[in-house]
Amino acid sequence: MKVYRYLTGKDDVNFCARVTKALNAGYELYGSPTMTFNGTDVIVGQAIMKDVADESEVPQGLKDAMNQQSSQ
């Protein structure tokens, strides 16, 4: 099973730290980063993916959202 996340935030060291932490937790970069300007700050985004053995490794919030989608 694959787990998808999309990280967004201000283009600063804190965003880089979040991506680095995710990479060290087994996620891999997926696609190119995105960038926009909100009038004050540059906002960046990066999709990340991780292969997991089973649903027990999927974050609970994502499980809840997946269950909600399947019941619609």
C-alpha cells in the first residue's frame, strides 16, 4: 500500500526540516516541488510517497478520510 502526503509551507528552513524528517521516515519525493507567492512569502509544496506493508502503518487521519471517501 502507498501513503501519499503533500507538504506545504513558507519557503524556509522549517519547511526543509519537515521534508528532511519525512525522507528519514521512509518517504520519497514524488514529482517536482511547487512554488507560489502569496504577496508576502514564497509558499512551497512537495508531494511525498511511502510504501507501507499494511494499513496499520497508515496515519489514523488518513485512514478516516479514506473510509469516508469509500462510504460516499
